[in-house]
Amino acid sequence: MTDARAALRRATAPDHERVDAVFGGFRLDDPTDYRAFLTAHAMALPAIEDALDAAGFAMLLDDWPQRRRGGAIAADLAALGASLPAPLPVPISLDTPAAQWGAAYVVEGSRLGGALLARSVPHGLPRGYLGAPQMPGAWRNFLEKLDKHICRPQDVAQATDAARAVFGLFEVAGRNVTRLAEHQ
Ligand code: HEM
């Protein structure tokens, strides 16, 4: 495992556990729950993607524009008859390369769990987002670049702060949607 990834993975393990617990509560084989799950992700992912775009992350990772999945979530929600929710405000500034790499680590890494979750979505329901295909080697290529850019302790610290903030945004989104469902 690359050094930067190992550091980020270790530092964000409790954050991952919390989002896993929040999103594990949605039944992806139930259209209403699945729509709620996608709505929560749609409150967080496009907001982070837009912030990375605005920060110029494509200058650090040239295939970044092709990695975006905001359009896939919007298409899945439309297929389920739901509209895109308002994005949550991004709670961190992505004005340093290290912060951008930390945020991108979380959104790119989330594909790993997403691929597993896609198996729980029955045929007949859209899964453009969770099942989003990736070019072969895209994750390995991402990790190699992450490792080159995140070496100094201050970079690791900044990347970790950004990564934790992004996990936090997904957690808030998941909790918001869960709370709304409870009040219906
Ligand atoms: C029910 C929800 C989730 C489940 C069950 C889940 C599950 C997993 C699993 C099994 C892996 C490891 C896959 C592998 O090594 O091949 C993984 C990795 C990862 N997930 Fe999740 N995940 C969930 C939600 C999320 C969310 C919402 C995010 C962030 C937005 C996220 C971010 C990550 C990251 C960054 C990694 C990479 C960790 C590494 O460096 O190895 N996950 N997830």
C-alpha cells in the first residue's frame, strides 16, 4: 500500500466506519430507500466535485473530469422520478493541492464500497452511480499520483483534514435524509 494512502486510510478509518453505519441503514433493494440513499449522496458528492473543479484539481489529475459521477447520480435519481437535492455547503477550503488530494481520495475511494453496494441493487433499478465503470488501473494510477504529491508531514495533515471533512459531509447528508424519512 502506498504511504499516503496508508496514512489517509488509517486516519479516516473511524470516519469511514461512521458513514458505513449511516448508509448501511438503507435497503438498496427497496426503491424508496434506494432513492433516499442516492438523494443523500447527491447532497454531498456533486458539491465536492464542484469544489474540486473550482480549485483546479484537473491541473493535478488530468483525467479528473472523466472521473466525476455527479451526472450519474442525477440520471439515477431522474430515472427514479426524483429531482436533485440542494447541495450541502462544503465545510473546508480546497485551496491547497494537499487538501484537494485528500478530498479526491475520499470520493475516488468511495467507488470501492460502491461497487460492492451495486450488487445489492436489483435489476430494474438504475445503478449508473454505484456501478459507474472505471478505466482499468484508474484507482492504482490515482494512488500513485496521490503518493507523489502527499509526502511532507504538513501535506499529510492537510490531506487528512480535508478527507475527514468530506467524510463528515457524507455523514451529515446521510443523517439528514434518514431524519426526513423518520418524519414522513
Ligand atoms: C454502506 C456504505 C459503505 C460501505 C459498505 C463501504 C464499504 C467499503 C469497502 C468494503 C471498502 C474496501 C474495498 C476494497 O478494499 O476493495 C471501502 C473503501 C473505501 N470507502 Fe467505503 N463504504 C461505504 C461508504 C463509503 C462512503 C459514503 C465513502 C465516502 C464518501 C467511502 C469511502 C471509502 C474510501 C475512501 C475507501 C478506500 C479506503 C482505502 O484506502 O482502502 N465509503 N468501502
